[in-house]
Amino acid sequence: MTASTTAEQQAPAPRQRRLRTEIPGPASRELQERRANAVAAGVSSVLPVYVTSASGGLLTDADGNVLIDFGSGIAVTNVGHSAPAVVDRVRKQACWFTHTCFMVTPYEGYVEVCEALAELTPGDHAKKSVLFNSGAEAVENAVKIARTATGRQAVVVFDHAYHGRTNLTMGMTAKSVPYKHGFGPFAPEVYRVPGSYPYRDGLSGPEAAALAIDRIEKQIGGDQVAAVVLEPIQGEGGFIEPARGFLPAISAWCRENGVVFVADEVQTGFCRTGSWFASTDEDVVPDLIATAKGIAGGLPLSAVTGRAALLDAVGPGGLGGTYGGNPIACAAALGSIETMKNEDLAASAKRIEGVVLPRLRALATETGVIGDVRGRGAMLAAEFVKPGSSEPDADLTKRVAAACHRAGVVVLTCGTYGNVVRLLPPLSLSNDLLDEGLSVLEHAVRTEARA
């Protein structure tokens, strides 16, 4: 880093949005040119501003611009950037040791994280965990555990699902471009059935579940299914919140048929939706729960947690990985969990929901270009459509996001049709920054809707 960058990092943390240059500025553009010569083209970035520091819900780039972060690194920095408890624990752990491999010589931090997960995840049954690096690894290992425990092979997933980028999880993911196109063949014995998308299917939760179950029983057979893997709120697919009753009906069918019910809470977990885990909204208790993202305040860590008998069905050596449960990542997770408890970030997520949803709904009524506003906690979305219809408007969605970016607010898009703006602010974001960021978004929508 340059001397000026170092000085910028040592300056007091900014407290408000500040634009010194256009977005991206000259320093970021210079770095983008260097990137073009060194980084694979297949790695894309939503907004090519190069971050030099971050604090709370603000990002400072190489040009000194300060942006409001409504993305949280895709629901990772739930506790905010550089949360003090995370930084403190990471610093101490890095001084003690950075790696031994838990499979060679274990350490207490790994055990502490697993103990915390047993306490926090839904259900009062005996639980165990295994730690990995990414959400995709967690999902893939949940499938391995389910197949071993049941002796079955079939895995059921849903329309609009996103589960990762490994070979197996690509097969489980619904959207082709950019996640699957050209990368096959994929792992076999993965079956896709309809989910619940209230805005577009018009079905109640029990009706949507009955349709999915009928498809499973006719095309696969319940006695052949090892696992049903489901996001309680679908993430990349469009922040689709299933109609009430859908999750309990699918969970009940799994229980009746000896199928392992796996909740993919990689994006919904750790207070993001206003509770520690989204499954609890309808008192659903998964057999296995896959977590990552918000677990460790920005460091790579993931987990599979669930019924002890299921986890122990895999023999010694069957689960693991060189970096899984790295001691520094475990320290970060313990600091992150400490912060979520002490600051009651589940309540903060509900606070954010209470501010954002009414304003988005009013904007939808005013402009006529938002077909649906949905989500829970600080996992919220607006689905853009062409006026007077439910036809997806991906072009308007892109323009709205780009306008927010130019104004110094980081928003993300998603959805099978590319027509959803999703909001994932840090749960610790202040009301002032939340209000300012929403005002920028509202202005962008009004302006681009008239364009």
C-alpha cells in the first residue's frame, strides 16, 4: 500500500457518506487496470471501487470516497466492519498461533464454536457440528452426512435455489448463467421441484408444499430421498420468502418419510432476519443446518450443525479439511457471536425492517415499477416489473443499482430474472445512515422510473 493509503487507514473512522470523486475514481480505475492484467476475467465485481478501510456500515475507497454499505459483503459483516470484539479476538489469536489443522493437533476455539452452535441453533436435541470454510462446503457436507446416515442417494432442491459453486452445489443451484453455464456435467441424483414464490405462483404455503411433495413422490419416491435442502428465505434466487405453512409442511413430510431436512441458512443465519435463524420463524427444527457468511464477521468459516446421531453416522476421517475451523476464523466467530448477543443484533435487524419496509411499500405505490416488496429483518428486497404488469424489468433494476452506486450507496441485485434489488445492511447500521441510504435508493428509483 502507498503511504497515503496507510495514512488514510490510520485516520479516524468516517461517520457519514462522502464523495470526493466520481465513482469509481481515478485511483480505483488505475487499480482496475492492474486487475485486468492479473485477475481472471471470470471473477466479477458489483462495484469496482477499491476499498482501503471500513468501519461499521461505511466503506472508504482508494480515492477517499466514503460509501454506505447496504451489501455487507453479501450478508457477511452482520456485526459491521471491523467490529471491536472480532478484531480483538483475531489479533490475540494471530499472536498465539495461526494454524495447526484441527485434524492434526486440535485447539479449544474449534470446540467453543461448536458449543455455541449447539446452543444457538433451533431445537433442544443433542447436537454436534463440523466446521469448514465456505457455505458451499457446508451444504455439500450436509448432503454427505445425510447420504451416509440414510443409505439413500437422492437430494431434493427447489426452483430459484442457490447453494454454491462446487460441482455438487452447482447441480443444486437453479440459475444457469453465470453459476452453471459451461461447467457440467454435474453430480447425479439431484432433483428439482417447485418451491413457494407467493408473488408469482399465488399459492398458499400448504398448497405449494403439496405440489412439491406430489412431484417428489411421483418422480423420485420418498423412500429414495436422502435429504431435502431448502433455504428458509431464498437468497440469490430473489429473496423469496415462502408463504407461511410451506416450511412446516415440507419438514413434516421429511420427518414422516425418514428424510433429512437440511436448512441452508448460509445467508439467513446469525440474526440477519430478526432471529438467530430464519427457520425459527415458523418453529421449524431442521435435522441439519448449514451456516457460513455472518458466522465470523468477515473471516472464512462455515458449519454443519445438527442431530448428534446424524453427524456421528460418518466414520472417523470422513469429514474435515485442512483449513476447516481455522483458529483465527474461530476466534472471529466467537467475537461475532459475542457482539450479536451483547448488542442484541436480532432486535436491530427488526429495527431495520421497521424502517425499510414501509418506505419501500410507499415507493412501490408511488412509482408503479415495484411489483413486490418482501423480506424479514435486514434481508429485504424490491422486485422491479414493467408498469401495469408482473413482467420482470431487469434493465430498470440495473439502472437503479448503478444510480445508487454513483451516489455512494452499495446495493446488490439478485433474482432468477435479474430484477430484484436486495438490501443487506450491517445489523449495527445507525438510523442516520439507514435513512440516508434509503433516500438515495428512493431518488434513484424515481429518477430511473421516469427515464
